[in-house]
Amino acid sequence: MLTITLQDLRFRTRQFVIAIVGAGLVFAMTLLLAGLAAGFGTEINETVQGMGATSWVVAGGSAGRIANLSPIAESAVPAVSHLPGVTRADPVVVVPQALNAGHGAVSVTLIGYRPGGLGAPADVTGHAVVRNGEAVVDTALGLRIGEHFALSGHTFTVVGTVNNRTLLGGIGDAYVSLTDAQAVVFGGRPIIGAVLVTGTPRTAPPGYELLSNSQIEKASLAQMASAVSSIDNSRFFMWVIAAIIVAALVYVTALERTRDFAVLKAVGSTTGRLFVGLAAQAVIVALVAAVAAAIVSNFMTGIFAQPVDIPVSAYVALPLSALAVGLLASLAALRRAASVDPSAAFAGA
């Protein structure tokens, strides 16, 4: 039966190649969608971990979302710095804004910090912010070193760039001095979003809350829950489409092989053996399509504006899912094969 199946694959090469290409592209999209969903968490982790803090002191009752921190007074910084276990405490401002670089408004996540303190980005191309009016931006913003942009009437010069520092689905971060951030967001008032802390504090001052990096990341990712859910639903429909493509191929093949099935049944083949042959064809197509998808998806990540971080688990699940798709698809043709009358083998004899 396996020999017959392989020969039929060779005989219908063009049909199977078309199915492999179609299913492969659908499988590639499922991998990319998995990468998009994971990308939300990756960009949050990169930005949070890049702050250099071990914990955050935020307003009491705050949701803890990095891009939506409740404002607190800058006077909280000295109070936090004197807590037992704190080795360093620095203020930070994180607020979504819109910058103007001469070619229209562009969304940006503004991050203000004390130059040389916690919150400063690492691995900067160029140099870090050392004075007011300077900015380090993520490359996603498309700004080069030496270019200028405006935020709420304040002009900044790009002195450095960083990679993989985005939030809210690929919106680039822009790092400026704390004084500049306060001028842009709070009209120069001594207000901040949180106090970044290193060390091992156990409590926060009255009226404030102590959150770990992981708590900040989890709360921030929850903000993107609806987007992640929509992507996951799209992945489900992609698997359905892939199953339909493979099932259509196997079913059409079964229609064309009616005489073959009749001969096989006439010489003693059971329905179970026919199913094995059909399943082998469907599984081979699905698995080859999965391999092609794993290769192609790595070249397609650049077409998305937001980070795409395809998890290893997606690559592990792909062949298993492809196997399931192949087996389910073969059921579409089984009924046709099982209904063939063995006497049809002698029709026209």
C-alpha cells in the first residue's frame, strides 16, 4: 500500500506541489501569528529589563502597566532611597506621546530618566543622553543620529539609537532626560511615573506599592490581552484553512482514483488499508508543508512593524499539528474510497 501511495504522489506531483505551497504559506502564517502574539511580551520584557531595576515603587492601587503609570510626586524618591534594602533609587517617566520629525506625527513611548541613573538604555549606538535636549531613540522610529524632532513644542536631537526597545505593538521608545520629560508631559512640575529601585526592599512608603519587574511585565501584557486573543483566534482559522486545502487535494485525488480503489478492494484490501494509504498522502503533504513553513516564516518576519518572536514551542507544535491536519483531511476522502464497489474494477472489461 505504501508503494502505491508513493507512486501516486509521483504521478500527481503537480497537484501535490500546489497543495504543499498553499498549506505551507498558511502554516507559515500560523507561525508568524504565534510570533506576533509572543512579540507583545518580548517587547515589554526588553523595555522593563532594560531599565536596570529590580523593582518599581508606584502609586498605591496602580495597575502597574508600564505605559500607563499613575503620576506620583518626585519627592517619593528620597523616601524610597532610605528604605532598608535599597541600594539605589531613581525616578522615571514613561508616557505615550506623538513626536513630529518633519514628516508627520509618529507615535512614541517617551521615557525620561536621570542621565547616568536607572532607566538608561544599554547598547546604545552613538552615546547616551547626558544633557537636556538630547534623545536616544529606537530604530523603529526611523530617526538617525543628528536628526531633530519635536515633542509638545520641545526640540530634541538624536544622539544615539537602540534596537528592540518598543512597546504597545512596535511603537518605538524615545529616551530623554527626566527634566525634559517632565517639561513635555507635566509642564515642568516635579511629577514622575515610578521610582526604579535596585536592592531587596520589602515594603514601600505609605501610599505607594512595591512591584517586581515580573509584576510590571504581567500587568503591562494584560493591557494587550484583546490583541493577543484576536491573533490566537486568527491562528485557529489558519489551521482550519490548512486542513481544508489538504482535504480538498486528497478528496479530489480519491475521486480520480475510483478505479484504483475498486481494484484494490477486489484483490482484498480492506477499508482500513485504504485509509492508511490516504492518510499517508495527506500526512506527507502536511509535513512537507510544515517544513517549508518553518523555513519561509523566518524570512517573513521583517514584513511586520511590530516585533515577531516565534517561540520554540510553535516550531515543536507545528509538525504535530500538521500530522493532525493530515489525518483529519484524509477522513474527507475515506468515505469516497469506502463506498467504491469492487465490481467497478471490471467495468468495461
